[in-house]
Amino acid sequence: MITVVVALVTLGGVLSGARAGRHVVTSPLGVTRRARVRGPRVLDLVLFAAGVGLLVLGLSVKGRFPVAGKYGTATAMAAGLVLLLIGATLAATWLIRAYARRAGRRARSPETLLAARLVEADPRAWARALSVVSLTVFFGAGAGAQQAAAGYSQGHALVDVALLLALVTSSIALVVHQAEELIDHRRSFAALAAAGVPERALGGVLVRQAVVAALPVCVVAAVSGVAVVVLSLASVYRVESLPWALTRAVLMAGVGVLAAVVVALAARSLLRGALRSGTRT
């Protein structure tokens, strides 16, 4: 379990950072271009539904799986978990866009409105950048649910360390995405700054973007992590274990959002560079 967690989060961080970097091309003359923005796709939901279906099937039939008995059940559940994780990452595009629209309609400040509109314009990029964060929250919440049932152990402590390292790894994709956003919108931000908008307010837009994108993703990931463990151990899981499992889920969701906010705060130095670059072009 520990090896799987470390391998998944490390590989996910590297791939997310690499994919994020592929969407910006910079020439020696300073010309930049970006790949075509892609919105939510029905296939994202199909993969998520297929993962849920395989997990439910494996949990329902258990050792009576039609093919290969208990080994077929284990294979179906493993495949379901993989599809669930991939589908949840991609389907987060739908969730982020919907939440961004809602945040934009209810915005009470220009910073929040601008942040929500920017996230809504490219939700898939945020879903990709937050993929390792959501994976970390998912495993963290699931580990908490297991801890509540079995008691804290040395193995769980190692998993927690791996999850902490995963958050550091996930910052790679978030930093790349923040740089990408600033490159894309540097002229717009420079125009706002020239019109008298304080740099601090523009920095606030970055933080609000991170919150609008990360909050729904982390909440759903935390709930999913607890749900998978509780359903897998439904026959032996005790009701008394739920309070700690839910508390751990809330903590993991908060840590995920906090990680995104910290990266956004750190990106303010990139914002200053983008504003200077925007005023020269």
C-alpha cells in the first residue's frame, strides 16, 4: 500500500507538471502561444461512471464474481479504482466549471468575479494542475478512514509521510500552471495595473482562483476516499469510527486547498515579473 501511494503520487506529479508545461511555447523573441483550450467532455463522466460501476460490482458479488471467482473480484475492483481515479481527475473539469460559474454569480468583489471567470474559461487546465492534490486528498481521507477502524500504526504513519511528500510534489504542477496563467493574461493584468488596480488586488485574484478551483475538487476527493473505504469494509466498519474518518476528510480537504493557496501566494513574485513584461509589450 505504501509503495503504491508513493509511486502514484510521484508519477502523477511528474506527469502533471510535464503536461502543464506542454501548453506554453515561448520563442527567443518573446512570442507565446497556447494549445487550444478544451472544456469538459462526456468521456470524462463515462470513465468515472465505469470506475464506480466496477467497484460496486466487486463489492456486491465479492467471491461470486462470474469470471475467476475472488481473483476476478479483485481485478475488477483494482480496475474500477484506477478508472475512478482517472475519471475523477478528468471529470473535475465539470465540477470546477460549475463551481466557478456559481462563484461568479455570487461574487461580492471584483477580485472574486475576475478569478471565477478566469477559472471558468479554462477548467480543464485547473483539473490537470490539481490532479495530484486531489489524489493526495483521496488517499489521505481513505487512510484516515482505515486508521479509524484499525487504529494508528507505523504503517499508517509512513503513508502520512508519503502523502505529505505528495503535496510537495503536486506544487510542481500548480507552479507551472500559475506561470502559464500569468503568461496568458499578462497584458490584461498589466492593463489593469496601469488603470490603477493595486498589485495586491491582482495578487488576490490569484489566491481566489486557487480557492475556487481547489475547494470543490478537494471536497469531492475527500468524500470519495472515505466512501471507498467504508463501502469496502461495510460488513465490519463500525459507526463509532465515522467521526474520526469524517474529521480526517475535512482536514485533508483543508490541507489540499491550503497547498493551492500557498502556491498562489508564492506566485506573486511571478505576477510582478508578468506586469513588467506586459508593460513592455
